[in-house]
Amino acid sequence: MADEEEDEDDLEFEPADAGTLFRAEMWATNMLMGYWKHGLTILIVVLLSVLFYGSYRTHVLSVQRMAAADIAEVERSFDVPIWAMASVMADGGENAPTREELAEAAEKIATVGRANSGAGAVEASLKAAELFRLAGRVDERRAALEHASAHGQRGALKYAADAGLANLDLEIGQGEAAVNRFRALKDASSGFLVEQATMDLALALEHLDRKDEARSLYAEFLETWPDSKRADEVRIRQERLDASPAAPAPAPAPEPTEEEGQGSDAPEDAAPEEAAPEPAQE
């Protein structure tokens, strides 16, 4: 009997402990069977988002190319690109366009800008503003620059639009408005644009004969960006400011001489009395 009890003890089995790998496999299987629909939905949403974003990018690029093509079509009517038109007008050669032709081309390009958005609208509006400037159309130029500023989000194009508005204010005698625009650009810009804004603001102050403020800005520039590529130009401007003659002081009134002090009490500015005419001889 004792032997039989010992054999039964030997036949008892303890529960086996499943390994970590097996448990992980079972958990993954349960998750897959229970949430496969959710995973499939997420995958479809991701793929559709990628598809829609790609289509949107393709559409935007296509619109920008069309805007660039429309601008180029107008530019082809001139012998030189728009950025070189100012030198052509200054030379006054036979091939220089008239102001009416410039205004007509500017209106066509401005229409392209109004029909688009983003970089294409900004580029078209800036080029239209330059042609309006050469044509002497102040109101149309301001409208084009304001449109460019409204559609330029950041970067060089936005800066070019706002700086153009500031220069326009400076040209028409609104000096304080120009200074305020340049100050706003200086505060909002970064990188090389804040350097450019500082120099533009200082130059505007020079034109307004506020030379002390301009000197202060140039000194601030060299202190903030001593290794800038524009540092040499700033130093040249400083030397020009230092070399400019100061306004002459009013001349003092001349002191009276002794003879003048002993003269009659009549005022100096009084006209001399005319001699009485001699009577006619009979």
C-alpha cells in the first residue's frame, strides 16, 4: 500500500507556467481579433489624408505655375525684365516704354495678383507696384502693395511689400508713417531681414534729417551684428553722417559804431530827405 501511495504522488502534475513570449503572442492575437476594424479604419483615414494633401499640393503648384506664366506673358511685351525697367526709363532711350504702356501692363499684372493667392499673388502685386511707380500712379501702386502685404505671410515677399509701403509714405511726405512701418518691420523680422529693417529705418531717418537717431541705430547695428556682411556699408554710412556739415548758426547782429551812436535820433531804416527843388529863374 505504501508503494502505491508513493506512485500516486509521483503522478501529480503541477500547472505549467506559460512563457513571456507565449503570453505576448496571445495578447497580440486578442488585440488583432478584437480591434482589427478600428486599425483598418485608421489606416484608411491616413491613406486618404496623404492622398488629399498630395492633391492639394499639386493644385497649388499648378495655380502658381499658371500665375507665373501669366506674368511672364505680360513681361514679354518689354525688352527687359521688370526689375531692370527703372534703368531703362532713366536712360530715356527710344525703346523705353511710355507711362501709359507701363500703366496698362501694370494693370494686367495686378489683375493676375487679384485672381490668385499665396506667393503668386504677392509676386504679381509687387511687379505691378513697380510698374505703377514708374508710371507715376500713386493710388494704384499703394493698392498693389497693400494686396501683396495682405497675402504675404512671412519672409522676404512680406517684407518687400511692407517696405514698399514705407518707401511710398516717405516719397509722398508722410515721414512719420514711414518710420512707424520700418519700426514695425524691425520688431517683427528675424535673421537677415531684421538687419535690413534696421538699415532701412536708419536711412529713412537720415532723409528726414533725424541724424542723431540714425547714428544711434547704426551704432546698435554694429554692436548687435559686428560680423554681418552689411557692417562695412553701415560704417560707410556712419562716416557720411559724421562728415555732413552741421546747420550754420545765425549770424550775430553787428554792433553800432561810435559815429553811428553819435548820429541823429532818426531811425536807421528811414529814407533820407530829398533836397528841396530850386525855384525856377525867370
